[in-house]
Amino acid sequence: MINKAKKVAYIGGCWSTNVGNGFFNLGADYVLKQVFGTENVNMVMDQSAFTPGWKRKKGNIPWAINYWEHLNVDYVVLLGPILTEAFIAIWKPTLDILKTRGIRYAIMSAGMMKYDDNVISEIKDYFAQNPPYVITTRDRATYDTYKDSVTRIYDGICFAFFVPDYYKPFTNDLGDIMALNFDKIDEPYIYIDEPEKKTDIDFNFEGNHFGMKFKGLSGIGLKTDRFTDALIYAMSPLPRGKRTDKVGAYTVIRPDHRYNPMFIRKVFRYSNSFCADIPHTYADVYANSKLTISDRVHACALTLAYGNSAFLLAKTGRSGLLARVGAEEVTQHPVRIDVGNLTREKENLISWLKTVEW
């Protein structure tokens, strides 16, 4: 319950290195303005530790101004999968200073990158000294991990699922779209209603039989949590087999989520490629995609949020944020979620935040 206007700053940015960060940033803008009012909420750029080329474990760049420490606000809101091994190095000095100034912090749409007992223990120790005022989580594993360490914690969902509330996309004249987002592994060859083709993965969708074939090193990424980023860039100058811009009746659009570092031969290696350093047009693509096949969790999240089907080709614990909204089988075949249930989840999360005595 808010007795008077509270000023709230939430972290944003790092869109060019992973535009999926922009998805939950836009969702956070919607959620926080519902709770605190449009005029009381601003995005502030993330810490300098996230500058490309800097090692985050070292904490923030010493000669960079830490603008967070100087904000005149009531709350700062950290977002996303920040409960990592670098959390203490990056955020403890800032949060300690803010505490001395009477400024509280919250962590929303919270997640972990990996589930490391030593990292979890270190973060819990810090929470015992300087607890977040509120945590909302994006997956069940994060909630279960920290539910006994924080007084106000909510078993929530990723804020990327609020993007349809924030952004109403345009339609287009491309007809039925299939989004193929592969920026960590090479895109598989995709066949439709060609049973004679030898394939690695098969599935049915909208009355058609699809097959996917991985060639060369691309299949390695299916078996790992994170494919070696350097390898996909190193492979980019090499000749690659052509990919079609139509799969059956579907027009293929190929979003790449990483604008920075920009390797033209990597990002725009096939027809109908798309890449940008802002998240909005990605929302247009995924909102109009009948089916998104991707190695990126948030490409699937945004597609599902707009009521469409997604298929995640990656083995990662981060897929828990998809399971949290009913997409438990998203790594096995294309799925859609119950949009009505998602709406209730979103309404319940905002209602809970409004009951907090800020």
C-alpha cells in the first residue's frame, strides 16, 4: 500500500549484447508504473561492470561514475538473472551506500544463471545483512532457493510476459511468419512434409510434418547450457549452406539477439535476417510469428506472451521461466500456453505488489 508517491529507479540496458534484456525491461516499466504511477518510475542504465569487454567478477569499472549511488529515490529495483557469482562484487558496494542513505532495494523478475551452492550461500549471507525489501521471482527454482531468506517474496513470472501490455505491435503483409532465432548455434535445415529427408528432430505443427537436420558443429549446442560464443563467431566467415526464406507457406524471419559485437557475416548470414539494438521490433516479429524456433529462452517467452507457439532448442536451467507459465514441454516440441492463465498470473503479481507497504 503506497501512502505517498515513491520514486523508483529500475535497471535497464545491455540491449545490444542481448536484446532479451530489453524484453523484461519493457515489462518492468509497465509493472512498476502500474504500482507506483507513471510519473514516479524511471529506467537507469545498468552498472559499468556490464560494459562489453570488462570482466564482471571484478566488479564495476573503478574510474566510472556509479550513478546509482547518487540517486535521490525511495527504491531501486534490480531486474532479471542477477543472482550470480558476480552479484556481490557488482552490487554490494552500491547497495551498502544506498542503505546508509535510507534507500531500499528490491529484486524483481529475479533469476539465477546457474544453480551454484557456494554462490547461493554467499548471496544469502548478504541478504542476512542487507535484505531486499521485496523479491519477485521468475521461476520456481529461484523462489524455492530464497523463500526462507527474504520476508517479502512472491512466486512470480518473468516480466518479459508483460511486454504485450506495454507494446502493441503493428501487423504486416508478410503472411504467416516463422521466426528462426539462432544466434548461439547455426540454424538447422528445416523441411516440411518431406518424409524422405533424414532429420535429427521431427514434430507436427498446424497439420504439417516438420523435420530439422543439424550439420557440422551446430548440434553441439543442443547438449550444452551455453554454446561457446566464440565458436559461432569464429565460424561466421566460413561458407555456410544456404537457407530458404520460405518453409512451406511460412515466411521465415531470422532475428539475431546480439547486435554487439557486430559481425556482419554472423548476424546477416542468411536471407531475411534481422538485428537491432532496441527490443521493440523484435516484439513485432514474435507477436506475428505463428511459430518461433530458437536457442534463446526470451525469444520463446515473447512469442508465448503474444499467444503464439514456440520451440526451444537448448538445454538450460533458464527454461524454468517458461515452465513457470505452463510451457514445461517447450524443449520437446512446439507449445502454446493458456493466455487466460497468464493474464491471471500477471494480475495477481501486480495486485500483490500493490499490497506491499512501500
